[in-house]
Amino acid sequence: MKGVVAGLVMVLSALAGFRPGKTARAVPAIYVLGDSSLDVGNNNYLPGNSVPRANKPFHGVDFPGPGGPRPTGRFSNGYNVADFIAKNLGFEGSPPAYLSLKAHRRLIGTALLRGVSYASAGAGILDSTGAGNNIPLSKQVQYFHSTRAAMEAKLGSAVVSDLLAESFFLIGIGSNDLIQFAMAQQAKNKSTTQSDVATLYGSLISNYSATITDLYMMGARKIGIINVGLSGCIPMVRAHDATGACNDGTNELAAGFNGALESFLADLAPRLPGLACSLADGFAHRQALIADPQAQGFVNATSACCGSGRLGGEARCLPTSNLCGDRGGYVYWDWVHATQRAAEMAAEAFFHDPAQFTMPLTFKHLAEKKGADLME
Ligand SMILES: *[C@@H]1O[C@H](CO)[C@@H](O)[C@H](O)[C@H]1NC(C)=O
Ligand SMILES: *[C@@H]1O[C@H](CO)[C@@H](O)[C@H](O)[C@H]1NC(C)=O
Ligand SMILES: *[C@@H]1O[C@H](CO)[C@@H](O)[C@H](O)[C@H]1NC(C)=O
């Protein structure tokens, strides 16, 4: 096994003219599936006017990565949480967007050396969520499948299974499914029954389960999952409340899903030998942050830095929006998404001991697992 890994490193180094970098990487590559919290530009390559895109100012106004400040497709003033998770793993930022790599014919080399991001703003666990305007989770999995086939064609399946078993798979999705459900219920003007909610959770968990099982069958062994966020407290939702308060019903819908996700993962792990999962509690992290923002140096935990109307929560971030000056002091970048600083703090919380916001182990300990031991 050692020989295969050493051989792999040589092949990969030769492929990219790559010299061992300054930062030690905890894993060879990262593969990202999810929604706008993780998207790094896939949606810029989707056709249509209704596709959610962060390709205009003021998005990226503080982007610190290669190329300098500019809109990159990230829903943030700078990096997003995928970038900070990648940085904690020893990379310079998130792996690039799949559709961008395809367009520039750089898919295979990058997939082998850094990984790929399939995340797409507006995407849901269900294909019906935002249908036609994003890459749904099932299609993200298909894109990973074809990436893997291309990698195998280049290096053979033994090398690729070693690489994938050591790699970090990051998934964050579900908020859009819950928001679409809540809006549909509102439009129907009928109160939501417990059985409606149970049916929703059932189909979400069944498809989430299919996704994780598919990734496992394709060789994934280390999977880090971020649960659904505190959707009832985003400026878009608060703007609808007379006092600007969080919407408890929306938060309860998210918390219920997160509970179902937690118990499903606890059941799943023993059924897929060698699978190591860490579930990160983005919901609880945000709750703690906005309960006492000053403790973390934030001055504004209710309003969007870039937006318009009440709490900056009545429209998305546009070149004509108001833009706050003190961006490091805001929790929310736009009407839905975190600022770079809030994203950085979440990623840090998912890595560091004690495992207050991850279970059963931190992302750091997940990355350190030996993929070879996880392979059956
Ligand atoms: C659920 O997942 C399967 C497999 O990934 C996919 O083919 C199917 O379209 C999904 N169903 C829904 C309702 O999204
Ligand atoms: C929903 O209910 C409100 C009052 O409860 C009513 O004013 C409104 O017309 C209803 N909308 C629909 C689409 O039935
Ligand atoms: C937060 O920012 C908004 C707009 O940027 C402002 O109206 C509001 O007063 C701020 N709140 C606090 C607590 O500073």
C-alpha cells in the first residue's frame, strides 16, 4: 500500500510540475457538494436569468485569493466556509468549480491534485428544489462519478481508490429544500401539520442517504457534513417580522431536520464499514454567535452588510445596494449568507478541540484518519 501511495505522489508531482509546497496538507484532495454556502462559481456557468449568481459587485469586494478583490461566484465579501475548511486542511482555498474546470479543460489535473467543487447556489437535496436553476445534489453526484471515471482512465482504479479514501468530502445542503417547503405551505394558506413535516424530512433524509451511500460506493471514506443553518435568523426572514426578530417556526423546521440528520448518520455509519463521518453543527455555531456577537468582536448580527430595505434583507446584494464599511463587524454579508469573517469562525469551530460543534469527531481528526485503514 505504501508503494502505491509513494508512486501516486510521484505521478501527481510529474503531472503538475508540482514541488512540495510550504504548507503540509492533511489530505490529498477535497471534493465539495452543496449549495450557495459552498459555491465557488459553478452557477456562473449555468444558463438562464433566474440562476442565482454572485458574479457582480459588491460580491468579492474583500476577496483575498489569487487575482485580487473581484466577484468570483462566492456569496461573500471574500472567502466562504469551503475556503476556510480547505485552508484548515493545508490548501490555499476551496478547490475550483467543476464547470469552470470543464470549460478550461483542467478537470483531471485539478481533480487529482486539489479536488473539485460541485456546489451550486440554490441547490437542494431534492431535484425539485429550484428546479432548472442550479445543479441539484443528484447531478453533483453524477458529475463526481464522471470526474472519477476520467481520473481512473488517467491513473488506473487502484491509485484513484487510494486517493479518494484519503480525501476529504465536504457536504452542506438542505436549507433551500426547507425554504421552498415553507414558502409553498405559506402560499397554500394552510397550517403545516406534523405529518407534512414528517413526510418532508423522510424524503430529504432518504435522498441524503442515497447520496452518501453513492459516494461511499465510489470510494469516499472521510465525509464532513455541515447541517442546515439558522434559517429563521437571516436578514431576509427577519425583514418580514415587525420587530425584526428571528422566525421561530423556520428555525424549528431546520432544527427538526438537523435532528433527523444526526440520527440517520448514527444509524448509517455502522452499515458502511470503514466510513468515517463528522457532522458539523453550523446551526448551533450561529446561534451561539448571535446570542453574544460582541464577545467575538461583531457589532452587527442582524442586518446584511450588502443589501437594501429593512435590515438590508429585502433584496440580494447588487452593485446598487448599500454596502457597510466595517465588513469584519457584520455576521451577515447579504440577505442570506455569512461574511468572510463569520465563515472563518465557523470553519475554525469545526476543526478545533474540544469538539463543541462537531460530532462524533472534529474535521481535523476526520482528516487525520488513515484512509488505508478505512478501506475494507
Ligand atoms: C433522489 O436521489 C436520487 C438518486 O440520487 C435521484 O435520482 C432522485 O432524482 C432524487 N429524488 C428527488 C425527488 O430529488
Ligand atoms: C390567505 O389567508 C388570508 C387571511 O387569512 C387571506 O387574506 C388571503 O386572501 C388568503 N390567500 C389565499 C391565496 O387564499
Ligand atoms: C446594523 O446595520 C444596519 C444597516 O447596516 C443598521 O441600520 C443597524 O442599526 C445596525 N445595527 C446595529 C446593532 O448596529
